[in-house]
Amino acid sequence: MSKLAFLGGKPVRTNIFPQSNTIGEEEKRAVMRVLDSGNLSQYVGSWNPDFMGGPMVKQFEKDWAHAFGVEYCMAVNSNTSGLNACIGACDIGPGDEVIVSPYTMTAGAIAPLIYGAVPVFADIDEDTFCLDPKKVEEKITPRTKAILVVHITGHPTDMDEIMMIARKHNLKVIEDCAQSPMASYKGRLVGTIGDVGIFSLNYHKHIHTGEGGMIVTNDAVIAEKVQLIRNHGEAVVEGKKTKDLWNTYGFNYRMTEMEAAVGIEQLKKLPALLEQRIERAEFLSAALGKLPGIIPPTVKEGCKHVYYIQAFKFKKDIVGIQRNTFIDAMKAELPTMVLRESTPIIGCGFAPPLYLQPIYQQRLHKCSFNCPRYEGEVSYDKGLCPVTERMFFEEVFTHEYMRPSFSWDDLKDVTDAYYKVYENISDLKEFEAKKAVLA
Ligand SMILES: *Cc1c(COP(=O)(O)O)cnc(C)c1O
């Protein structure tokens, strides 16, 4: 048994892991065609044939709508912009509440604030880390207008129950699918189950255009409002003779022709990239699932998980050490970065529960929290979502070793590292005991 690198031994691997690069010749040629045309964007911010953008944007939207089986698709410049646009398009405003998840990327809770509404955090399901429908229902008040679900890590939220609650209380359902393109729930693609779904094309995601986002819906009213919000709606509504002006003032959320050209090629590659990810994730789940106290990701009956990241649970009472000690030991055995990326590909999961951020703790938003139209009393106290807090502070660890760029030899190093750390738990226990004495 060789000594752990964390305690001064030799690491399993020092060679940096390969970069995921989904961009190839097809994308290069597509971008060159756009550059040669000189037509890098064709949007016009008034009611005009080019109000909906140029040929690449329109083609990309058509392809995406076809792939997801929806009536309307709108390209935007990020998932964050898309979330903002969808909150606006659902007529949300001052005095309203939107139920959101605390266990996600920050943009998910900011979107309601942009329109002067208040984000209300509900707790997550401890197996999928998505919003727990029971906890969502407890948070509903007369002010609730929408539920913003996020299919976090790539696993679908329990959509039957969410939709039932939404119908009962007449709420809109917005799906943040940034981490879950082509994930499915009982045979339906996520993003197409609620009123509207948003995908990210940021370079961290399954496929990308550098920055970008896609919005899908079958609702003509939402589609039209998103189009107005995307492109200076206030300058367009008169020419367009729009009757419902609520929240139609706009931003510039437009995607360029180059990004759309890349996106058209990336979308074709998505199914194969997902397959490679799922294959690697399932291999790692099987291998690490043999280690007592390490629980591989749950895949619920009827669900397809697309593994944006692979989230394990760590049972410290079974393993005998703290999760963070385990992660530190793993980080010492393997390079934690891949080329040109600054974030480690193994860690303790997402950002801390969002409500603990200063913006909520100090109510740093002029309108939303102090709005005279707001009659509620939202809480952002520590302890608000105990499952989220336990997952973030104690139980979950995540890695991205299932990326398509990892070869089977790379994966062998990964499993060797996990097994090596596991076999040396007693040394880590000793380390923790010494640290405790010093503290
Ligand atoms: C990446 C991500 C976002 C933000 O997407 P951008 O396209 O970078 O704006 C939002 N929500 C979740 C869950 C994400 O993973």
C-alpha cells in the first residue's frame, strides 16, 4: 500500500488531463463562412424583417426547435439572459414571489430580482438535489407566480408533481436546463414539460458557442414576449402593434451569427457527446459504488441523467473521516485541473446555499424586498433549507472525470486514486485526530 500524496507520498498521476474540446473542423468552416459574408449579426431593434435576427440565428432556432420537438425557440446570448427574459415573459413583477432552488448557480435566483419580484427558496430532494415538490408546495403563498426548477447536475426534477402543484395554484413553471440538455423525464425532454425551458451554451456546458442560450416553449404569448425582451421591445411594440405591453421593454440579449453558426454544428454532435458522458459516468458510478459510504448518483425510474457533473454522497459515519479530508486527499493524487481551465474538476459541489449570499442576507436590492407592493415576509435565515445545507457543508462531492475527453486509461487513474485514498482511510483518520488536538 503506497503512502497517500496528501501525506507526502507519490501521487497516482501528475500528467494533466486532456481538455474537453467539442469544437472541430465543422465549426471552423461554419464560422469562416459567416466571416467571409461580413454579416456578423443582422438584428434590427425595430419592427422590421430583421427584428428576429439573421439567417444563422434563424436556422439554429429552427434546428433546436426540431431537435426538442417544440413550436418556438429563441436564441439568446446566455442562459442568464434567458432566465431574465422568461421571468419577464411570465408577467412577473413587484409584489410577486418566485419559488427557486438554493442549490444552483446564482443566476437562477437573480432573475426574479431583475423584475422586482422576490425569490423564495424551497429545499431540495436529497437524492437528485433538484427542488423537492413537497417543500415547494409549503412555500406557496397568494403572491407566488411561478416555480423556477433547475434540473441540477443533469438529472430531471420530479416534474409530474411540480406540474400538479402548478396547475392547482395557477403558477407558471420555468425550467432551467443549463445542465440538462436532452435529459428526459418519463419520455419527455426537460425544458418542454413546463411553460418554458432555458438552455446554456456557455463553454462549460455539454455543447457550447462560447457564450449563448436557447429558450424553448409551445406558448405563443411567452415566445412573443421573449422576442421583445431580447431586442429592445420598447422600440418595437408600436410598429408591431403589440397590445399587451406588460414587461415588454427590452434588453439586448441577441446572439451573433458566428455563435449561431457554431451552435448549428454543436447541436449535431450533442447525442454522441451525451452517450460518451453517460458511458463514463456509469463506469465510474459502478466502480466507486463498491466503496462503502460512497453513494453514486441516483437515477430515478423513468429518468435520463446527462451528467453535467457527477455528484456523489459521502457518508462520514461509514467512511470514518470528513468529506473535505477525503476531497483534499483525492486532489493530491490527481491533477485537479485540465488545460486552460482554472476551476478544479473535483470538489464539494456547488456554491453555498444561495440565500446565504450577502445580496439576500443584507437585502441588497432596492425594489424587491422593500417594495410597497410586497406584502410577504421572506426568510433567508441560516437553517432555512436543511437538506441543501447538509449536502453542501457535509455530504456531496462532485467530479467531472466523466467528460468525453477522458480516455479509459485516464479513468483507470481516476479509479486507482479513489481506491488508494479509500485503502488509506486509517492514515487520514490519524491525520484528522492530530489536527483536532492541535486545534
Ligand atoms: C451555467 C448555468 C447557468 C448560467 O448559464 P450562462 O449561459 O453562463 O449564463 C445558469 N444555471 C445553471 C444551473 C447553470 O449551470
